[in-house]
Amino acid sequence: MKDLLHPISLVVATLGFLCLLRDVPARRRDPASTALAAVFLLSGLSFLFSITPMWNYLDRVLGTVNLSVPLAQGCVVALLACQQVVLTYWGSSPDVARRRSRRWLGAGFAVIAGLLVLFALLTPSAPRPIDFTLYYAHDGWYAAYLTLYVTAYTIGELFLARACWRLARRSTRGSVRVGLRIVALGATVTLGYSAVRIGNVIAGAFDTSLADWEGFAWTCGDVGAMLTLIGWLVPTISDQAQSVQYRIKQYRCYYGLRPLWLAFYSEAPEIELPIDRVDRAQRRRFRRISIRLYRRAVEIRDGRFVIRRYLDAAVREASEAHHRARGLHGQDLSAAVTADQILAGIAARAEGTRPEPDQLTEFADSERQTSRPMDDIDALLDVARHLPRQPARAPHLERVSA
């Protein structure tokens, strides 16, 4: 059972670690993110050390029989401490979190040190990757070793389940609430593993065996661990999904603004911001879609400024009448009128004809409120949607200017 479930759990832990690793550089000053990445790394190592081929390989390379046991279980104790660090930083102030985190990490290292000492006192034997616990169940030192490990494991999982339920009730983010409840469920399931291991200690004292319960123990341990890892991943996956959606939106906005940008660039190419003098490192930054979108919006705003002196009130009035007749109103009306003003203003600048001072006007969408950066992009997109793919003068405006 162990060699069937551990590889699956190893894959889950590895994928989760790689998913979190993407955000670690950007959040290197966030102890919770670092501790959460450590949880997945340590979990993956614990499963890796326990798989029979790796167990036998470590025995040959390190020259110590069954060393995978303290290595794997030491990783488990460490990840239990790291999980508490994550919850402490999520639910407490930084100063309080730092103090509590030191206590949890200190307790974890103390337990690991105790496990290593007790393991060194065990009687050497042949490799036992499958039935290690059953084989050593009657050894007094192993009973002490298993008691220490199971006690730390059970306390860690109980604290984890309790803290996750409490923090989930306080969280305002839906993905965090769901993730923490899944973690709590996984921690509860792993208590089945604890129960069997406690039973191993008691059975050893009475010269009996719980061999028939080994499959149940590994199932509870692995299924609970997988649920815990999945629960920790839910907020991260939700954040990254939103980030991907936002980036896709940025790409769509960037290409959606192209007709509007081309309309200005065809008449006023000087709006294009030069980057030929920027060094290579900065030039790589300019290739990011967020910078490219911001740059395009700035260039369009510069283009609007260029033709602002060519906006004719008669053109605006005729455009408003035309689009009102089509049933447009509100922001749709102002965007359509602004698009007509842009085309007429570009044509007027190309011909060198400017309206009289008393005939000058503003863009129809000049009073639109844009409190956020993407609001400004949305306003420009509304105008771009009313432009033809190739810059051209609107037929009804030609009649007005004539």
C-alpha cells in the first residue's frame, strides 16, 4: 500500500512546490510564503525517502540500514512546524508571529534531535522498507522512538485542524476559507494513521501485532496528506488563476487598442515613445505586457492631446445627433462620438485646417470618471470599438464638414 500511495503523494507535493516556487522570489520577504513552500518540499522528501527503491538506495549509499525512517519522519515533523508558521503569520501580527514561529521551529528541531538519538540506539538489522514498524514493534527503544514521533505528529495535526477551522471562520477570502477547511479535513484524516501507530506501541507491550491495520494506516496518512497539500494550494491556485486572467485581459486590451493607436500613429508618429536608448535590462522590462499596455495607453493619450486643437463643435453635434438616432446613450454614446471626433480631428490636422476658437470643443468622453488604471484602458477600448480597422473619415462627418 505504501509504495502505491507514496508516489501519488510525491507527485502532488512536487507539483505544489513548483506552483509555489513561481511566487517565492516575488514574496521572499514573506515568511509565510517561504514556510508554505518548505511544507511542500519537506512533504515531497518524506514520501520520496519512504519509497522502497529510494529506501534501498539510501541504505547502500549511506551505509546505515533503514536511515530513511528518521529522514522521512524528520521531514514530517519539520513540515508540521512549518505549517504552524504559516498559520501563525496568517492569523497574528508580525511581532507575535515571529515569537510563536521560533517556538514551533524550536520544538520541531528538538523532536527531530530526539528521533535521531533514539534511532541510533536501535539494534542494527536488515533493510525493512515494507514492515519496519511491525519488525521493531517489540523493541523498547523503538517503542520510545515511535511514541515520541506519534505524539509530535498527533499534536501537530490536532493543532493544525483546530487552527485552520478557527482561521477559516475569520478569513474574508473565499479561496482561503475553502483551502483551510480542506487542510483541516486532511489533518483529521491523518489521525487514523496516528491511531494505528499508537496501537502498534500498545500491541508491542502485549506481544501482539496490528499487521492487518497497516493498509488502513498508510491510506489515512497519504490521503490526509494529499488533502492537506491540496488545501494549502487552493488560495495559491486561485491567486494565480486570477493573475492569468488579468494577464489575458491585458493582452486583449493591448490588441484591442491597436486600431485607435494606428489612427493616431498614421498622422502623428511622434507619439511613439522611443526605447532605443534604454539598456538591455530595461528593454526586457519593456517587453512585459503590463508595460506595453501602459505605454500604448500613454501614446494614445498623447495622440488625443495632439489633435485636441482640431476638435470642431459642429462635428460633435452632428455625431451626437447621428448616434442618438441609432439608439446609443450614456458611455456608448460618448465613446462613439469621441471616435468620430478623433477621425475628423486627424483628417483636419492632415489638411492643416483648424476650427475657429469659438468652435473648439472637448472630447465627448472627457468627463468620464476613471479612478483605476484599468478604468482608463476600458474607456479607450470603448472608443476603439467604434473605429474601423483602417483609419478613415466617417461618411456622415464628411457631409458636416462640407
